[in-house]
Amino acid sequence: MTNATIQEIEGIDDYWGPAFRSVYEGEGHEAFVQQLDERIKQHDKEIEKLCNFHYQGFIDSIRELLQVRSHAEELHAEISNVDANVKEATESLCTGADELIRARRVELNIAATIEKMELCLPLLTTYSKLKTQVEAKRYYPALKTLEQLEHVLLPRVGPYKWCSQISSDIPRLRQSIQDASMADLRDFLENIRKLSPQVGAMALKQTQEMLGRSLASIVKNKKDMAVLGITGRDSAGPQCPHELVDFSPLHRCLHIHSVLGAKNDFIQYYRAQRKQQARLVLIPSGNLHDSIQSVKNYLNAVLGFFILEEYLLSAGAGLVSKDWLLDTWSMAITKVASTLRTNTSLITDPTLMLSVKHQIVLFINTLKCYGLPTEPLPLLLQEMAEHYTEVLMQRWVVVFRDILDNAPFLPVEVENQEQYDGVMDTFPYDGEELEMQPFPRKFPFSSIVPAVYVQVKEFIYAWLKYSAGLGLGGSRRAAAARHSASLLLSRSFTGCLSALFRRPIPLMQLTQIIVDTKYLEDATLYLYEFISNITGSELVTTQAAGSMFQAARDDAEQQICDKLEKKVDEFLDLENYDWLLVEPTGQASSFVADMLSYLSGVLTSLEQLPERARVAAVRAATNRIATRLRNLLLDPAVKQISSGALHQLDLDVIQCEQFAAGEPVPGLKEGELLEHFASLRQLLDLVNGWEWSSYLHDIGKEGGKYALVTPRDAATLLEKLKEAEQKSSVFTVLKKNERDRRKLLDTVLKQLKQLQNQDGS
Amino acid sequence: MAKTYDYLLKLLLIGDSGVGKTSILFRFSEDAFNISFISTIGIDFKIRTIDLDGKKVKLQIWDTAGQERFRTITTAYYRGSMGIMLVYDVTNEKSFENIKNWIRNIEENASADVEKMILGNKCDLDSKRQVSKERGEQLAIEYQIKFVETSAKDSLNVEYAFFTLARDIKAKMEKKQEASNPAPRSGAHQLRANEQQRKPTSWLSRCSLL
């Protein structure tokens, strides 16, 4: 042992360290190692004793353990055997259980499926029903089905794919139903558009039948029916006009839309459509003034349209409201009135006019039946009445013109009683005197009188045709008819006469026209009588027709005067005075003689003429003769007049004066015609009588013998005489008394010129 | 005052009612035609001035009513006439036959030297013709009167007829004037001398011009 090792032991153990040191450093080392060997021999003896004691027990334990080991092996084999047996037994059991579990599960599944399927089945049937309904166009039930499908059946069924498909299909179906029903509506609208004229026609016909209904006609109808074996009114056709139309599509549509919740939209749509249709209906398809058929069609269509609307007002479930109907109607009636007004104003055929009027009256009556206001139409009828009168007048203007153009204007002459009666039948004439005369008898008037009279009657007939059925009273109709007849005569006929006068008409014809107008005027009273007879009103005679043709007569008279004056002019144009005639022939110039005989001939043949006209004619003629003769004398182109020529003219004037004094026509005042020649006569007397002193003395005084001779005329004539005398005596020496005469002449001329200048200043 | 004419000739149209006297005159004076028939009442006249060999000749043509009832009025005008047109209607046999009566009328009432001419009017109506042109000429030769067929409607020979008649009268008057110089200026109506009948040869040659 070394020091280092002791130190280490000291470092570890405080007890054993110092012990070792003391041993190491002291001298006891053998004592100590002997002690230690003794201690080791003691411990070995104890261990050997302990081991001898436990060895037997140990052996026994080993033996026992070996025994346990064999038992354990035995147990192990037994248990393995049991295990195998159990294993074998439970294997089939497990299979069965598994199968059972599977079967149970299938069973459950089937039950669940059936349950679900049962829920789906009604849905599917409904759906198929829906399809069939849609296909059969039974939209309303289809819609109901759809409703059921959507709200009842579909929620019940689970969220299957096909269900969602159906659900998504529902709006589409609904839309298509709506579309289809709209299409139906359109068909319906189109249909009623086609039918409404028939409806209107039927309504008009019924109104007409109703208006024409009288006891007699009813009895007759009954009889007819009895004969035909028809009892009552059970004939097949519809009884009411609206029955012509099948409204079911409309109702269906309405139902459908109410179901769809779009009732209001539908009503709006319907009204808009109908309004549009109304506009179309209101535009006539053709010219209404060509034929009655187009007017009928037009009115039928309009009427039919509103009859249907009116029907829907009561039966249309709010489809048509009173306000809407009246509103549309007032628009329509205004349009109808204006269309008719425009078109009727173009009509020139009175028959057509009458038919149109009849249609409108019927139309109005039918409207009343249906409670629709007729307002502007009565006014239209009045306007048409005026136009009708105009049209008739135009017609009759042609008739009158025709009568006048082809009239010979000769008094009607009849050969026998038959012809006589023929005239007397057509014209009211007091034939008492004529009755006595032998045939041929001559009426004072020409053929135009009965012809025009008959035509005026025709006109009145035609005119009254219009006012028939307008519900006017007899006296109002009569008054209007009188007015129109007077208008016809005083305007149309007079107009025709005036037109007649524009072309030259022979004198005799003019005379006859004047006579004829008188007879026509007198016949007006009979016309009034005729009017009151056919209108059943009292005779009104207050309306004086006296001077209805006065204007025409004045025209004719003026023409007669003009004609005579023209003839006088023609005669005077034939004058062939030799102004330097030495000796007068001793007889009147031939043109004067011709003229006067012509005039007296003409005036005799004018004896039919009213006195007034004849007086006017003869006045015009004589005045013309006097003026022309006087102008001849004072014509500046005639430079010289011999006293022979003056005497010849004087002779002619005397002839004319004789004619004038001879009262060529009755009704003249004594000496009246001579006054036309007065100034000429005074001039001639003055110059021929050479009474210058008394002329110049009396000049400017009232009532002088030559008061009508102006100094200018006297001077003019005197100049011409002087010229002629100078010419004839240019180569001869003047005798004394001739010189005196010449001197006097110059003095007188000077005086006259002075007077002229005084007058001029 | 300047004279408007050199000669004044008074002519007369006579013949049955409806033969067309007024139409002929209307055609001659107005150069117009009116289809409608208005019978003349009494008497009327028209004046037309024509130019004949440089002379202004005024024709005063008297148109008479053909109807019997006006006979007294119309015959009064025969006396002063210098020329008379006898008119018949070629479509009316009766009117042709009556020409003889009218000639007798002239002989009784007119001056002996009056110029005459026969007109067969309405020769445009060939389909209705009853009197042939030859018969007209035959009659004219019988009486030694000029003859021409006319149509007032187609304005055929109307002018010719009046001009011929006027020319003949004028020639006669001029001859008369030469015979008795100094001649009256133009008072042709005063001519009274019994002039010998004209030779028919002269007008026959003219007629063939038709």
C-alpha cells in the first residue's frame, strides 16, 4: 500500500481513512493482517453452515416445479381441443346471422321504397292528366290540375330529380297554357270580328221587323207559319243577335286568367284589343258613297261590335264596364257620324241617299233598343236631309233642263178627248171654256207646264221619301216640303230658265215661257194642296208664291224687248235715204213699211203675253225706232240734208206715229207711244214749218210748242239743210226770196249757236 | 252717211212645216245647226251681207212658218219678195208633192217676176230618202226653176243656193237698171216690169256642176 492510495481513501471516507493511515504509518501491519485473516476464516465457516441448511428445500422445489410443468402441458392440450370444437360449432351460426341481417335490411328497404312510390303515384297520374288536358286544350281544368300538382302533390313527394324537373316544368306549362288561351282569345276576337257584321245585320233586321210590326203583319205571320206547319217561334236559328257568337272561349280565357291571377291584365288586354278592333271597324272598307251594301256592311259591323260589347257588359263578368263601353261608344259614334257625313256628302244618287238614310234610321232605332246613345246621328240625318234636297235639286235641274231643251214652247194642242183628259189629269187647269170648244183644242200653256208640274210632284214625292220615318209631324214635313218645292221652282227651275235665256230664243217661245211661268205659279197652290194631302196636314195657303218666276219673266221680257230692238235695228240698218232727194216719193220708205208690218204682226202674235210685257215690248220697240230715226237725222256722218229728204223722213215718221197712235197693244195710256216720237216730231215740225221766231221766242219756257228741241239739235239740222241748199244752188243765181231765206237761216243759226254757248257756259 | 250695202234683196223661204227652212236660214246666217225642231211661229227674218261680184249685197231673208194656220200672215210677205226658196224634205214625199201647191201660192201672191229656186233639203239622210234627186230635177224643169239638193245639217249647198238666187236677182236688177236709166239706186223692191222668163239652159249647165 502506497501513500497515494491512502490519501484517496481519506478523501472518500473520514472513518476508514485515519484507520488506514495509522496502520500504514505504525508498525502493527502483521498484527492487523493476522486479525483480518482470522475474520475471513470465521465468515467462511458461517457461509458453509447456511448453505447446508437451504440445500434440501431447494431440491424439493425443483422437483415440484417439474411436476407443475407437466400438468401445464396437459391443460394446454385440453384447452386447444376445446377451442377447436367451439370454433367448428359457431362458424355456421355466424353465417346464418349474417344472412339474416342482410335479409332484414332488404326487407326494410323494400317497405320504404313502396311507401315513397305510393306518394309519387298520384303526382304522376296528375301530371299525365295535366298533359292530356293540355293536349285536349282543356286549359282551365289543366290549370286547376297544375295548381293541385304544384301546391299539394309536389311538396309531399321528396326532393327527387324528376320532381324538380316537374316543378321546373310548371311555370313553362303555365305559360304555354296562358299562351294557348291567348291564342284562343285571338281566335275568338277574329271570329267575332267576322261575326259582328252578321250580329249587326240580325239586330237591324229584328228592329226592322219590330218597327214594321202591326196587327195585320203579326196575323199574317201567324197564318204563314200555320200554313208552313211551324208553330210559334221554335225555328232553329238563334233568337238574339249575340247568340250568333260563341262566347265560351272568352269566358274560358277569363277564367284561366283569373286562375293565373292575371284577370286585370287580361281585361286590360281584352279592352285594348277591342278598342283596336273598334278602330278597324270604324274605318269603312270601301267607299260608302258607291253602294248601299258598303254602308250596310259598315253599320252592321259597328252595330255588331257594340251589341256584343253591350252583351258582355251584362254577361262578361266585368270584362266590359259601363264606363268603358260608353267611352268607346262615344268615340265610335263620333267617328261613325263623321265617316257617314263625309261619305254621304259625296253621294249624288237620291235612291242611294234614301237607302243610306233608311239604314241610319234603322241603326238609330236599333241603338235605342240596346240603350246606346245616338247623339250626333239625328243631326247627321238633318244635314243629310239638306244634302238630299240638294242632290234632288241637282237631279231635277237635269230633268228641267231636259224638259226645257226639248220643249217646242208651243201651246199644247189636243186632238181628241183622250189627249185632253191626259193633260187635264196631269195639270190642274180650269178647262170650263176649253171644254166647249171643238177638237183640236188648244191649251194656253205649252207642254212644259204639265211636264214641270208633274216633275215637281215627283220631286215632292222623292223629297218626302226622305222625311218618312224620321218621326217628324205631318205639318212640319209639309212645311219643309213646301219650302223645298218652292226652292226647287224658284231656284232650280228659274235657274234653268235663266240658262235658257242665255241662248237666243225665238220671240214666240219667249212669249210662251212667260205665259207658262204664270200657269206654273198659279199651280203652286195645287202643289201645296197636294203636299198637305200626302202629308196629312192642314192646307196652308198663307205662303204667297205669286212672284216666284218674276225674275225669269223679267229676263224673258227683257229678251223680248232686246229682240224687238234688235229687229228694229236690223230694219233701220237697211235704211237707204238719199239725203239729197229733191222730191219725196210720196210714200213711206220700204224698210219702214216692212218694219211696221213686221212689228204689228209680231205684236199680234204676242197677244198671249201679259199686258205688262206687251206694253214693255212695244214701248221698247217704238222708243228704239224714234231714237234711231232721230239719230239718223242728227248723225254727224250725214253732212247735208235736202228738204226733200227731210220730207221723206217726215213721211216715214208719220207712218211710225200712225202705228204708235193706233194702239198696237191694249193697256197703253192714250198717246203714250207718241211721246217717244215727240222730240223728233217737234224738230221736224220746226224745221219743216220754218217757225224759228216762235221757237226762239219760247225757248227756255215751259210748255212751248218746241220745248223738246234743243238749240244744239236745231242748229245741227239747220247746218245740214244749209249745206244741202248751198250744194244744190252753187251754180245758180239766187233769187231774192232765196237770198232772204239764206239770210234768215244764217241769223237763226247764229242765234242758236249763241244759245248753245249760253247753255254750255 | 255711207251706205252699208249696194243691193238689198228680200228673199223668202217657203215650204211645208218641218222641211228645214229655219235650219237652212240658221245655217246660212249663223253657220250653225240645231238638231231640235222648234217650229217657226208667224214670220221672222235674218239679214246677211254677202259679197257678190265686188258688190255688197244685203240679203233680208224672211223665214215663214210652214204650218197652215200661219198662212195668212206669211202670204203677206210674198209681195215684197224678190226671190223665193221653195223647200221640201227629201225624206218626206208629201212635202215634195206640196211644192206644186206652194208654186201656185207664189203665182197667186208674189210679183210675177220673182226669182224662185227649189231646195231638196235633208239630203244627208240618204237612208230615209223618199224623193230621188232626179224627181226633184224633173219637177224643177217642169216649172223652169233652178233646183239643188241641200243639207242644212252638213252645210251642203246652202251657201250655193243663196248665192245663186242672189246672183240671179242681181243680174236681173242690173239688166232692169240698164233698161231704164237713170236707174233707181237700190230700191230693188220697186222692180215691177214683166221680165221674160229666164232660159232654162243657163241653170241646167250650172246644176250639172253639183
